[in-house]
Amino acid sequence: MIAAMVLWVGGIARVRPVRLGVPAAGALIVTTLLAAHGWAWEPAPPWVPATVLVVLLAAPSERSLRGEHDLLRARGATGGQVLGLAAAEAAAAGLAGGLAGVVVSLAGGFLPGSGLTLVREIVLLLLAGVFVAALAVLPPVVREWYFVPADDGPPWWSPYGLDIILLALAFFWPLLGWAGGTMLLWRLVELGLRKGKRAIGGVLRPLVSGLAGVLALSISWRSALLARSVALVALAVAFAISSALTRDGCVAANVDRVVSLVLAAAAAGPSFGLALNERRRDLLIVSTLGGKRRQVATFIAGDALIVGGGGLIAGHLLGVLFVLLTPAEWAAFPHGYFALLGAVVIASCVAASARIAQLAARDEVSDLRDY
């Protein structure tokens, strides 16, 4: 059984390296932050929001899981076998990312000591890497295999007001402000995109002229998908801003800034690209009905404007909120770093949009059956 899992994971790594590479990169980021900041508990440890963002970014897409699970069911696979293979995948990705994190931490001097102390730190970091990869890989597999996925709609917590409750409790524990603020943003963006077709059309009309109404309707239909991308970009930007505006006397500040830029690029690029890829069916229908390439590009640009622009604006507001909730000394306003952060988000959105536009241009009518 172990040999079979090793062969399966090796095959996945060879055929689809991103499947293991993304959670491995997430484990690398979290283990490096843990090593840089240490294991001492703080009111709002930076590695916690980074872990949440990494897990959200590294989770496999529902479409890829659904296709893979349909094939496994057709071949008679059981739930235990599927979970075992997913666990092996998470372990391989977590160990690889954890080892890379240990190497980076040793090179940066974040793991002082020697002997048993150093060995204990390395083992803890490897376990943390596996745990992060498991959080990213296993829950989506369980959801797709055992439960019928719900249709796109408002976040599951919105009827219960969990975001408001967490924000109210943030004065007792600042970490809850990260969760509550991000969840409230997610709720508001999804609601605004779903209900604000007329307002969205008015904003887009100077840019896209007669396509504003159709584009606004398309955005409304995909409100849940776009809201998730906006929330991810905003959380990454907020993490970057809070890291830049607080001075805690820790030499890990530069590590936080670098990690923040990487997470912002990942949230605005690959994550947004994945959301756009889920819309390729819509783009293909537009092309089939006679839409020109400029019109297809307009649809993509509209999504990019919402995700990139909305994520930057909301992220700045969330970042300031997180700084106000965290008991730390304010640092000087780093204008250059914020400009670099905005450039990274915009460049990542542009790159993802260009890639999806290139794929959409190659789609054929016969490809509709794949959706």
C-alpha cells in the first residue's frame, strides 16, 4: 500500500507538478515564518493569517477534483483509498516544503542553537509543513467525495453573522479581527456583485460602452467566485500593510515583507487565473455567439479590474484595521513598499488575464462538451 502511494504521488509530481508544488510552496512560506518569529505566542502572530491565506491558495480546484473523483469512482475506488492517496500527497508536499523551509531558515540564521535543540526545531518545522499541506489538500477532497457541493452563493457563515461576532471579539483577541474583517469583506463583496448589476454597469460603461450591461450581468452570475478572489487579494495586501506599518523590534520584518509580496502575487495571479479559468465556458459561449476577441478581452479585463482594484482598496482598509487592533508600535509609512505592492498585484492580474485570453482564443466550439 505504501509503495502504491509513493508511485501515485511520484506520478502526480511528474505529470502535474503544480498539484504538489503549490502546497509545498505554502509549507515553505509558513515554516520560514515560524522559524523567523519563533514559537512564542503573540496577540496576533504573523504566521497565522499567512497560514490561512496559504491554505486557501493551495487548495485544489473543485473542477479538477470532481473530474478526478469521477474517474476514481468509475474504477471502483473507495473513500478510504481516495483519502489515503490524498494524505500521501499532502505528506509528500508538506515534507518537501518543510525541508525547503528548514534550508532557508538555516541559511538566514533563524534556527540558532545546536544538538538536540536544533533537531527539535527542525522536526517541529517539518511537522508544521505537513500540517499546512494537509489543511490545504484534505478538506476539499473530503468535501468533493462525501458531500454534494453547494451551488455558488453567499458564504456559509453569512446567515449566522459569524463575521460580525468575530469582529466584536477582536478587542479581546486581535487575531479574531483578521478572521472577522476578511469574512465581512467577503460577504459585502459577494452581496455587492450579486445585487449591484446596475451600479457595476454604470461604472464600466465609460470603459466598455455597449457591453457594460452584459458584463455586469456576467459578473453578478459569478459573484461568489469573484468575491473569493477579491477577499484573497485583500487578505494578502492587508497582511503586507500590517507587516509594513508595525514595528515590533524583530529582525523578521524583512521576511514578513518578502512573504507578503509573494502571497500578494499568488493571490492576484494564480488564484485569479484559476477563477478566470472557471469562466472559460462563458468566454467560449461569447465567442461562439459571434463575440470578437476585443469583447472577450473586455470580459476578462472587467474581472481583473474588480479583483485587482477591489482587492487593493479593500486590502488597504483591512490592513489599517488590523494595525489598529494589534498592540504594536507604528513604523514610518513605507511609500516605496506600498507602490511595489500595488505594482505586484497589478502585474499579476495582467499576466493572469493575458494567459486566459490566450487560452480563450484557442478554444473551439467542440470544447463546450468539456464543460
